[in-house]
Amino acid sequence: MNTSINQDINQNNQQQSLFRSRDPLHLTIGLLFITTILVTIGNLIFAESSAFHVSDYTVSLLGKYLCYALLALAVDLVWGYCGILSLGHGAFFTLGGYAMGMYLMRQIGDRGVYGNPDLPDFMVFLNWTELPWFWAGSNSVIWMVCMVFLGPGLLAFIFGSLAFRSRVSGVYLSIMTQAMTYALMLAFFRNEMGFGGNNGLTDFKEIFGFSLQSPSTKLGLFIATAIALALAYCACHFIVKSKMGRVVTAIRDSESRVRFVGYKPEHYKVWIFVVSAMLAGLAGALYVPQVGIINPGEFSPLNSIEMVIWVAVGGRNSLYGAIIGAIIVSYAKTRFTAIMPEAWLFALGGLFVLVTLLLPKGIAGLLPSIKQKFANTADSVEAKS
Amino acid sequence: MTANKAGSPLTAHENIVPDTRHGVILYVEDVNLSFDGFKALNNLNLYINDGELRCLIGANGAGKTTLMDVITGKIRPDTGKVNFGQQIDLLQLDESEIARAGIGRKFQKPTVFEELSVFENIELSLKGDKGIWTALFHKLSGEQEDRIGEILHTIGLVAECHYPAGRLSHGQKQWLEIGMLLAAEPRVLLVDEPVAGMTGQETERTAELLTSLAGEHSVVVVEHDMAFVRSIARKVSVLHQGSVLAEGTMSEIQANPDVIRVYLGEEQG
Amino acid sequence: MHRIYLLLLLIFISGQSAALQPDSDTQSNSQLSGLLNQLPKTKLRKMAPLIEKISQTKQPQTRAILQFMLDGELYYLRANKQVVHAQSTENNLYELTDVLTQESLTPVKKSRLSKVKTNNRLRSTLRNILAKIDLTDDDKQIRLQAVQQLLSSPSKQSAAIITELIDDETDQDVRALMATTLALQQLKSGSSDEKLIALEQLSGSLEPTVKNEIVSLLENLPNKDLTAEQQILKSQLTNALDEIDNRASFYSAIETVFFGLSLGSVLLLAAIGLAITFGVMGVINMAHGEMIMLGAYTTYVIQLAFPSMIEYSLLIAVPAAFLVSGFVGILIERGVIRFLKGRPLETLLATFGISLVLQQLVRTIFSPLNRQVVSPEWMSGSWQINPIFSLTYNRLYIILFSIFVFVSLLMILKKTSLGLHVRAVSQNRDMARALSIKSDWVDAITFGLGSGIAGVAGVVLSQLTNVGPNLGQAYIIDSFLVVVFGGVGNLWGTLVAAMSLGLTNKFLEPLTGSVLANIIVLVGLVLFIQKRPKGLFPQKGRSAD
């Protein structure tokens, strides 16, 4: 009797580890750390002719991928853990990017085409004589850092409070988030908005006094992104492992039941939505100096959808899955668009269909079942002997 | 910060203990509710005394579950008054505030958090601060762990404590939900069809548990299983077409001509 | 019919004489030919009576000849004095047409031609004669046009002609316009009293010339030291102007309503298919916009395949687009959506993927550039109700068509067994299955129906916007918002939502510009849905959630 119960519990534990993928915090952070070190060494120490050399281009590309990974983490936090499918995370990403872009724009100073020390080129072009009020302070680093978090955070707070309080959820919420980013795109395309209209913000010269063209700045940005990703991963891990994470998972499973237990799901949802939006904003802010431009096209609903597919491919409900997904899909995109650009949308579209139909838990969901298979074969071997 | 607002502390209402000096803990007065012309609740009046165990019976569509929905804040009635103690107006509170004020509910269809383990299901239900910041930095105290162990023991799910709740059998889910209810330590327990899907032995244990809870807690049970009702009930209210048809002990009810006509008559005839 | 007359008129004016009826009245014809022969010989002084005589021949060619003369395109050959219509071509040669027979002659150099002489006075006579010819034409439209012409450049002479003809005019509209012209002339050059009388008559006239005249009269009045007479005139003028402005703003409001309704109809067409798939079936289909796009491309392909049948292309395209999009819809339902039942977010993602694939497919087959879809003749033009207010036919037809689609869909759902099955399955799938309704089959057909209607919407959109791979994307969010705004599962709600959105958009547009109007409507909708998540007309009851 007793032994059978013990067996039960053992089986339980095994099933549980299958059931809920664990987040290997140390492994992920370790891998990230090693990659960063290797890339740095490859870029700085090995000569260009060496097989181990990592080109500046690759460093920038990797930096971009890490931004995407950070963004995927943000999407995973709300979608994978809280069940909020946001099709508007591109909006938070882009707002963060614009906050950084405004700062970089002001750093150009009088080196612009029109040589105006106070006004960015596009304002001179529009015959504006002074900075609009919302550009005030944009040349201060502190202001920029605040805006990177506050802009997306505030939007998420307002939108989330309204939506979650009136209990809009599921597909409705997804479509409304999409409408939100769509409306922002239309708005930012207008010159009158004061964010450079169609062309957005570009032609940046330097960041914190370092030239954006120099390879060392590029490497620095890459390392900064890696650190940001590691910190964000730790933060997400902490949230997910805390009681907060369990409440949020419970909300995903059955929001109304959570209410009857005494929690206010709308507060939790707003909170996690805001945190996620801030992470997305941070990703955007790190992204802009590495690609050198931010424009309203980033608000396009397609971008936001692409973020969701990163998470779907990597496996929602697992933090490292989001990172894997973002990097794999982005890498595929880079390759595809280089070799045959037309095929990319076919591939992306196909990915959506295949992943949802065949791989609902993503790559991260695949790993434990492979492990399980190995374990099973081992078991059967053992049983035979 | 923005999020600070979202993590609301206990509301003022919760710090007020329901005033039960008149012996009544739940007042439901003149409640009306209609869905597209169908009167689900019709001038319903019901008073639950502090510490009593009350059974609600009635045919399907008599308004039992709707009444629970109204008390727990899931549905707002068109008119009427629902008070917790003398002074707490439940119609002003939402579901979570009502739950924290001390009214717990077990659903007709067992609803547990399927992806969480049995242990975690109970942990989330424990009485205490349900705000965001507490949740973020929460550590289980030894006392709380003991309490969870105790509950697990009561509901007989010690062995399954790390099982994901979604894998439990129907009867086990019923028990788990009762366990979640216990963990919240409510003043009033609303229990909707607790023994559906349970074996005879389990039914007996449930009856035992519910009777033992009465006194310290007030318990309202909705049940179709007349044998079960007979075994636990001291006072029974019969609901019919959205209002209370009769109230009294089981034998009084069984003798009531109205009840025989509309309810028991149907069942026995 | 009207347009054919207009066309004829155009042909006359531009001098590209088309085939005319064979002439039976040979006597008048020979008379005309005799008069024409005199043209080269007659001196300028004696030209006027000759022209008068020519005009009285009333031959089919007469009007054209006089018009040529007015335009300075009437020549005669130096060699044989043959009167011809000549137009210079690129290589210094002149293309010749005999004015009597409409026969083309060999082009000649300028040196072999002489112009039939005219001068200013003759030209003004010619103009009056031409006006008179048009004003006495049998066709009402030509008469109206002629009066309009005189109204736009009022003069004493034109007033004289009209006074001469007005009593014989039988048609109400033409008479009214003639009276307006006379009154305008009176307002322009009459005495003060006459001006006041004219103003009374003109008050409320919507002719732009009238308004211009009143404005210029007001401007010409001195600012200070008005005589009593001028004072009265000024107040009368101001009143008349106000009256005109009031009526004009009334009509412009009606016009905005019309534009709003036509935009609403487009939204309705785009959303109504979604109201079926999303509203009734509860399936979220992000590829709905691409169903619309496929419909638009079907129209394009049909026009490409039958270039000679542009006039009928839309009539063929409507059923064809319905079938194409419907078929693709059924494929999607069978191939993907049915495996994702009860998982709305996954359905959303998968169908979004399908939408990407469809877009790229179209891009690969038809190129990423916009394709040109031609509007048939009967879709263009407009219905002129008064001088400042007209309804364009394409918008009018679209409103009617969308109502037609809406009503037929309502009928399908309410009166047919398919509709009954659809409603049964959407309300209680298990129960319906227990009643041996093939729920799978119903799902596929319903989805096909919704997608097919989206295809029909595409045909309509091809008449309004550019047909390109992104056509559908622009409508997907709007469509969803319309359905949600109206209340899911409620077709009437969709109708009300689409129309009110269309109207709101068009009324905001003049205030804010179209992009901002779009944004305001979008934000407004998002806020509304957050306030009332179940839309304008929610379904109530315990089972609703």
C-alpha cells in the first residue's frame, strides 16, 4: 500500500515536470553570458581573416536579435502566462524606440542638413520655429530613460485599465490591441504629430558621446542589450516563480474563478501588462541605435503579429522558449529575405498555421517530450534486464 | 508608480466585520432579476442566520444558482437588497471584494485551476492579503504550510498534492474545491451541489464535514440529492419560479401542501 | 439616355461630325449648298444676313457649320471655292472635311486654303444664332445646356434671345432656368426697383452665377454713406445671400449623409461576411480581408478574360467572386479552422498566417503593384438633382447593392433550412448534432457563405479603391470593430453599426481631415467597446457568457 503511494508520487513528479516546463534560469543566463563573451572576443581579438572573427555586421545583427528576444520575453509574459494575446506589443516597442530616437535626434545638434542647433531637420523642413512641448527635455539622458519606460507603461496602463476593468478579454482584446497600434501608426504618419511623419527619426550621429558608426559602440550596444536581456530574464523568472505568477496562471485558466477566490484579476492583468509594455519599450530603445532609424512602419500590425509567432514557435509558457523562438524566426527571416524575399511571407504564414496546428507548445514543449522518450526507452531497457 | 494603484490594499469594507447582532448574516430582500422577459428571481426574500446550515432545494430553473450568482456578485439584480450582516451592502461590491469580505462559493461544475497543482490551488485560496505587491514578494509561512497540510488531509488529497489539478477525477475536484473554500475561512459558505459525482462513502464524509462547519460558519447548500439533504438539513428553503415557496424543517416541508404540489409531488409522483 | 444626348452634343461641339441621318429634304439641302457657295465671295459687311439665311435652312449640318465658323475652322479651297472644315495636323498639313457631305478630303497645305472671314461682331451674331438653335432644339437637355451657357455669361443679347423664346417654351425646368437668367440680367443691369424684384425672384436659387453676382453687387456697394435705396438693396442682398447659403449648407449636409451612407455600405459589405463567421459561428477569421481581396482580383481577372464585355463584367464578377472566395473559405475551414475549435486565440493566429500566405500568393501571381479595374459606363456619372447637389451613380448603386446583400442574407438565415441549421448549430452544437444535423457540413457551408459575401464586397471595393495585395488588410480591423460594435451575432446591429460609423466618419472629416477622423473613430470605438463589451445590441441571458 505504502509503496504504491510512493510510486504514485514519483510518477506525479515526473508527470509534473512534463506538464509544466521549468525555466532553467542558470542555464539560460550562463549561455547568454558565454555567447556575449565569445562574440566580444571574436570581434575584438581575432583578426578579420581568422575563422573565429565575428564581423561588426554580425555583432549588430546579434544585437538586433537580442532586442527581439527581449521583446519576445515581454510578449510571453502576458500571453504565455496571463493568456492576454496582445497584437499590439509593437506599439510599446515603437514608443520606447521613439523615446530613444528623440534623444538621439537631439544629439545630432547642428550637424544636421539644415545645421539648426535646436531643431531636428524635419522640423526645420516643416518651417517650425520651436520645439513642440512634448520634445522639451528630450536631450537629457534621464528624461530619455524615463520616457522609454513611462511612455509604453502609461499607454499600457490606460489601455489595460479600460479594457480589463470592463472585462474585455480573449479575441476582443486581441483585436482592440491591434486597433490601438493601427491607430498609432496612422497618427504617427502625420507630420503634425511632430515625430517626423513618414520618415520617422533617423540620421543619428552619436549616443552618450560615442559615435554610432564606430565598431566599438556597436559592440557596446550589443553587450548592453545582452545585459538588459539577462536582467529582464531574471525579473520575469522572479515574477513567474512568485505567488504572482501562480495567480496570473490561475487567471489564464479561469479568470472568473480567481475573482471568487478574492483576487482582482483586472489589477493583476494591468500590472503585468504594464510591466510587459515597459520591457517592450526597453527593447525598442535598445533597438533604435543599433538599426539607426525608427519610423511609424514599426507600428504596423504585422510587426506585432510577428512577435507573437516568435513566442508561439519557441513555446509560450516558458521564458527561454520565447528567446529561442525570437532568435530562430528572426534568423530565418534574415536568411530568407536575403535569398528569396518573396518566400518569407509564405514561410511566416505557413509557420503560423503549422505551429498552431501541430506544435501548440512550441519548441520548448518539444524538449521535455524528447527527454521523456529517452527516459522511456531507458526504462524499458531497464525493465528488460 | 502606476502599478501601485492597481495593487489595491484591503478595501475599507473588508475591515468591517459583518454586523450580526440580529442573528442574521445574509439578508436577501425583494430581489428581482429577469433575462429578456424571463423572471429568474421574483421578489425573492431569504434570511440566513449566523452559524446555521441551510439547504436550498427546488426544481431546475427555480433560481437557486442565479441566487448564488447574485449573492456573490456575478450578476446584478434589477431591484432589491442584498446585505452581508446588517451594514455591508453586497450590491456595491464586486466578486473579489465579496469573496474577501467572507463569502465563499463552491460551484455546481467544479472549477479549479487546472494548470496549477493541488497544493497551489489551496495556497492561492488561503485567507489573507490578495494585493499585487504581497503576491509578488510572498513567502509561505510555516503556519500557512501547516494549514494547507491540514486541509489536504481533510479533503484526502495528500498524495495528490503536487498533481496538476486538471488531472484529478471529478469527485477529487469536488473535494479540492471544498478545500479551497476551507482555506479562505469564509463566514458564509455557498455550496452548489457538493456531492454530484461522489461515491456513497464520500457523500457521507461531505455531510459530516458540512455539519461540522456549521456553527462557526454559516453554510448554504444547494442540492438535488434528497437523501443527502435529509441527512444534513436542519432548515430547508424551497425555491419555486424565482421566489421562496416554503421554509422549515424537512418534515415541515414534506407536509407542506404547496411543496407537495409543485416539487416533491413531481419527484415522488 | 441623358448621357447619349450629352455625348451627341459633345460630338457636335468638337466638330467630329458623326454619322448623321441621311437627308431627305433635298430642296433645303440644295438651298444650303447654294448659300455656302456664297460664303467665300461675300464681304464682311454683308455676311450677317447670309449667316441668318444659312441658319434658317435648319439642315442637320447647319449647326456644325456655324459652330466651325465661330471657332475659325471653316475654310474654302482656293482652287474651287469648296467650303470645308479644316484642322491643322502635325506636319503642317490641314485635314479637310466637306461640310455638306462629311466626306474626308486629301489633306492640303495651308497655302491652298482660305479662311471664311469673321469679325467680333459676326462672332457675337454667330453665338446668338447658335444659342437660338440650341434653345429651340427638340431635346430638353440641349435646351437646358444652352440656357445654362447663357446664364454663366449673362448679357443683354442673351436676355433678348430668352425674352423672345421664353413664351414658347413648354418645359417647366427650362422655363424656370430661363426666368432665372432674365432675373439675373435684371439684377445686373436693371434699375434699383428692378433689382429688388429680381432679387425676390432669385432668392434661394442655387446657381453659382447668381451667388457670385450677389456677392459682387454687395462688394461694389460703398461701405459708408449709403443712400436709403442702397440701404434697402444691401439688406435685400444680404438676405438673399443668407437664404442661398442656408440652402447650400442644407444640401451639403445631405451630401455628407449620402457619402456617410455610402461609406457605411462599404463597411457593411466588408463586415457582414464576418458577422456570419465571427458573429454567428464564433470563428475568428483574420483572413477575412483576404477573402475581400480575392473578390476584387476576381473582378480584375474577369475583365482581363472578357475585355469586350466590360459593361457586364460586374454582373459576372459578383457570382464569380462569391464562388471563388466561398470556395477558398471552405478550404480554410476544412483544412485548418475545424482542428482549432474552441481555441479562438489559436484560430486567430492560424488564420492570420493564412492571410499572409494569400497576400503573398497574389503578390507573386499578379505582381505587388495595384491592378487597374475598369468601371463600366453605367457606374460612372452622376444624378444631378440641382446645380450644387448631385449623387454619383457608383455610390448610389453601392448603397442599393449592400442593402440587397443584407436583405438576402437575412432571408437566407431566417427562411431557409440552411439558416435554421446554422442558428441551431451556433446556439447548441451538441443538441443540434443530436438532432442529426451534420454540424461539420453546416460549419463548412456557413463559413463558405461568409467568405463568399466577403468576395462580393471585394467586387464592390474594386470600383472604389486600388486593387492590390493589401486591399483586405485595410478592412479587417474596421470590419471586426463594426461587428463587435453592433453586437456579436446580431445582423441588424451590424447594419446600424456600419451606417453610424460611416456617417460619423464623414461628418468628422470636414472638421478634422480624413486621417484624424479615422483615428478618432477608431479610438472612440475602442473606448465604446471597453464600456460596453457586448456592443450596441447585446445578446442577454445566462447562456450568453
